[in-house]
Amino acid sequence: MSHPAHHLHDPPRHSRRHVMTTVAFVGLGIMGDPMARHLVAAGHEVTGHNRSPEKTRPLVDAGGRAAATVAEAVEKAEVVALMLPDSPDVADVCTGAGGVFDTAQPGTLVIDFSTIRPDVARELAGRARERGLRMVDAPVSGGQAGAENAALSIMVGGAADDVEAARPLLDAVGRTVVHVGPSGAGQTVKAANQLIVAGNIALLAEAVEFLRAHGADLEAAVEVLGGGLAGSKVLDQKAAKMLSGDYAPGFRIDLHHKDMGIVAESAREAGVVTPVAALVAQLVAATRAAGDGALDHSALHRTVARLNGAAS
């Protein structure tokens, strides 16, 4: 059964009556920290928890609060937001002793901004319902810049009423917010997003090395390519990093490696053949194996350059 996409920016933001919400935000890393601060700026009462307590400082400085445990953050929250690295982290925070499902009051809305496996998202949403909670998966795209600028693209899976309840918070951190289907659908769309992004980065890296080998003016070449059909947000945001060799994250290779695993597992589960995804996943894995896992995913270019004889 197909599920129509619902754009969540109707009615316009300025026409909505603002309601302050008590929010627990678990996971204050590169993405979660600015997102939590945007919620404070939007007038919500935000209590943050992070495994490394020092990462709560920017939120506190912005007017939020810090909690020493997940339970302390969640116990009085109307909404619980999660931004965690991987499926096991989300499962542990939700289902572990003193976790979200143990602590949250019935009716609490759980918004999982993390990128995890679609089957895990569906399972957790089912367990949340059994506890009287509401849960939506809302993975994001746009990287650190998108998080800092509240310009994220957010693909949301869950029941329509729950997505509608989440809308004011999603609008506070994102620019493009779309309901893409039932629980797990957001994660499926995010996996597709990560496949497209990784493929574009790989081809851009090959194009840079192709141009370099022919002695082309790389900056001029990137400029004209960006104006044609080859233009893309990946080219706009990642070509400069490849040309300068500045691979500060951004979005780390380690995380994109995890995401390509989600693509592979989900494609296998659905019986979908994805030969290009398999090749790109190997290039991402090779980049990580070479010790570049902490660099921005544009550092896949380093692997392509090494394949062409460049020194590390």
C-alpha cells in the first residue's frame, strides 16, 4: 500500500499559535547540539543529556538545562528527542533500564532524529505503543551546516496524528519536512538519501582526479560543472573540500559507513539489487580502513586519489 507524502509546512509558520513544550533531548553531538539550541530559541523548555556531560554546556549557555541521566531528562518531558549514532544506541536508550520507555509518562511523543535501520524503527515504535507512548522516526539530511542553520531536510515516518503533533518541533530545526509514510518509512528514505549522497561523492572524487590528470583548472572546471546538469548540492558543498584537502567533518566517514550498511541490509531484506551501492559501500569502507573514518565523507576522495597513485 502506498502512502502519499504530506508536506508539513501548511499552514505557514507565522500563522500558527506557538505552544511551549517541555523537551528532553538525548544526544548532543555535532547535530544534536545545534538542534537542541534551536528548540530553546523557539521557546521550548529543553533539558539535554549526553554520554559525555561536557557536551551539555552549549545548551545550558543557550538557556537549556542539563540532566545527569536519561531518566532525569525524560521523566517530566512532553516530548523526547533522540539524536544518537546507531541502532543499538537508540534501542539501549529507549529500552534499557532507566531508559525512555521505562521513564516517560503515557502520551509522551518520542521523536527519533537518529539514522537507524528501518526494521529497528518499526520495532521500537511498536514497543512504544505498548507502553502508551507515541514515536516517530525523523532522520535528517543536511549535515552540520543544516543543523546549525535550522535548514535540515527531515523525512518523517509514523502515524499522521503523531507527525502533526511533532510538526512545531520539526519546523524549528528543519526547512523541508515531509511525512513519507508509516513507522520506519523515514529511515527507508534516509537510507536512499545516503546512497545517493555517497554515489555523488564517489563520482565527484573520480571527476576531480580525471580533471587533475589532464591538467585542467580545477576551480574553473568545478564552477562550470556546477552550472549544468552535473551540478548538485554535493558538488556545491564537497568539491571545495576535495580541492583544498580540508576534510574536517561535517559528516564523518564512520557514520556514512554505518549508513551504507543500512542500505545493504535493507536492500537484501526487500530483495532489491543495488550493484552501484555495493561498489560505493566498498569505497567508503576502504576509506575507513585507511584510517580516515573521523574525516568528512568527502574524504572518500582520498581513497580515489590513492587508487590513482597519490601519496596518503
